[in-house]
Amino acid sequence: MKMKTITLKTLICILALALFGFTGKGAEPESFPAKLPATKPSDRPLSSAMQRFYDEWDGKEDYAKDLYTAFKYTRLKGFEERDNFSRRDPSKIVRVKGVYHVWYTGRKTDSPPAGANATDTIPATDWDLADIWHATSKDGYVWEEQGIAVKRPESGVYGHRTICTPDILVWKGKYYLYFQAYKEFTHPWGQIYCPVSVAYADSPNGPWTFVKEPVVRPGTSGAWDNAKINDPYPIVFNGRICLYYKGAPVERGHEYITRMQGLVTATDPLGPFEKSSFNPIFNSGHETALFPFKAGVAAIVSLDGPEKNTIQWSPDGENFEIVSHVMAPPIAPGAFVPDAFAGNGDGRGITWGLCHINPDGGGATNESILARFDCDLSLDVERDEFKRSNLRFGDETYFNNPFVVDEKLRRQIAADQKKVDTDTIGTE
């Protein structure tokens, strides 16, 4: 049989059809398929968004990721709510012989916070004139308050003014509570020098021995953390105690601009601690919670900075990358992390913990309450309800603090509206 000769023009048409498909209107690129390719396509042009989808997000929706979750909240029983009694900043939760233990900032004063008008008995902020409190539970929902675990020390010692934001380390059978330790109050509050101190005990029930000398101090003059070492958070990773913290410089300006976080490590709970050469290792976050995950470390980063409301992961505990974006993450989360101190390179993740909530949306001058959060950041459970990403909020959220427009803001908006609201161009 005689074969027909294929001309160059015909060959080009065939190749074009194979590459771009036939639409009846000439050779055009195929529509992107509804069923997403598992790997990044190389046979078509890709927008910047689709390039990122494969390069940064591994070609997966957020709900398909191990480190994506929604967060759901439950009111707790056992914590009596009363004026001038604030509970906030819960530690990680540890379980000992079937009993859950948590420590937290407890302020029980006769007066509410008064800012610059604070005295030796009137607090400046919600966490001023506070001690470290302790509570226990058998189920994580009903708690029994055990009272003060660590009291403020005597005059002249860091922590005399207030001790707050505790977190727990278990190391070689002993318990160590790390916390912020303020010696005095001056105005403005944000400029006060604050190191981290520690207390230790042989049992989660105490008694606790207060170490008078701080174990982590702020950086040197001009450093990004030269005023405060806040929110200490210890885990064990690669055989070392890794204590993550939020730093603040004297020169930072407005209270909530540029919250960066760092890391110090040690082989002894009382130090010396060595600062990471990568510090700061987070460019965002406030009270960041971390936990071993697979062979690395995961972090819930919330509230402040350009990478707020994300979950991040690091293979070495120092260099973190965003792996998912989350909505309404817990504030000051203290998760139940059963392998926080295992250091075995097989982190299993978390499913629940405690956090604090400011009932009216405020912060520094209001009583905070403790609440429970649940999530699915675990390799050992499957919870479809926590993998939904299209969360919606009801009117009770949008028309209450901090989203509501008050009268002062309304007047500003009205004045601005007179300046910028003109007839739409083209309607003259």
C-alpha cells in the first residue's frame, strides 16, 4: 500500500492539536482541567497563582493537609467568674496518672487594671500583680482550681511586681515552670525590662522552688529583644531543651507592630541558654504554641505580624515555612502535647488544649477567662468537621466588639466620607 507523504504544514497542525486541543476556532490552549493534575503541568502556561499552587502548596487544598484545621471552642466548668479575677495564658497541659494539669496567669485583685494610674495594689494591666495558678481535671472540661502554685517573690527580686505567662517543661522526672518576671511597674508598661524566671518541683502539685536569678535575659542594647523576653514556651527537640519566646525592643514604637520571636536552647533546665544564630526565627505571632510534628516542629502563629493566623513547620526547629492559613486560632494556646518532651523525632500532633478569651474583645484592661479549643492537627485521628475551610460567622460576631463601629469611629468615618466620596466617574 502506498503511504501518503505528510507535509511540514500538516505535521505542525497535528502537533498543535495534540498540544492545545481543537476548539473549532483555531489552535488555543485547553481549559485547565476540573480534576487537578497531581503534578505541576508543563504542557500549558500557568498563572502566578497556579504556579504557587504547585510550588508552595503542593497542589493540595488546605483541607487535605495534615497541618490544617478549624478550631472549635467550649466553655469550661470549675472556674468561677468574678470581677477583678482574671485567668489567662494557660501553659501546655500535662497528664500525670490520668489527671490533667495546667498552670496559668492568675490575677486576683481588689481593683480593675488602671493603666498609668496603677499603684502597688492596683494593677496596670490584666496580667499585672499576678501569680502562677494551678488547676486539674479528669476530662479536660471540668476543672478544679488548686490555687496559687508559684507566688510573687519578695521585693528586689525579678517577679516581685508580677509573674505571668507560664509554661511547663518535664525533664528527667522534674517539673519546671518558666514565666515572665517583672520587678517593677513604670509607665509606659511596654518599656519595662522583663526576663524569664523559673521554678521547679518534684511533682506537678509542688511545692515549687523559685529560682531568684532569671534564666533568660533580654538582648543587648539595640537588639530586637532588648526590653522583654515574653511568653516562654519549652519543648524537647534533638536532645536539647528548646525554649521559644517573643521578644520586644524598647524602640519598637506602637505596642502591636512587629512581634518577632526567637529561640534559646540548653541541656539543663536552669541554663545556661544559648540564643539561636537565626534569631528572630518568626516574623509574626504573639503567644505562639509549638509541638513536635513528624521529624520537625509545628507552630500555631496568631494575632500579630504579616504571617499571623498561619500554621508553620520546620524540619530543624529554627527555619519555619507556612503550611496552612487558619481562621480564628486560639489566643495564647496551651495544648495537650503528650510527646512535647519525648524528643523521639516522631511528633504525633495535637487535638485539644486551653486558651484565653477576653469576653468583650479587649485585652490589657479586662478580665480574661479560660476556654477549651479542639482541633485536628494530629496524625492519629481523622475529624472531617475540623477540615472545613469555608467558615462563616453569625451577626453576633460582626455586630459586637471588636468589629462594631462605635460613635467615635463613626464620626471619623463621616468626616472621611465627605472628603473621599464623590460621584462615580463617568456618571456625570
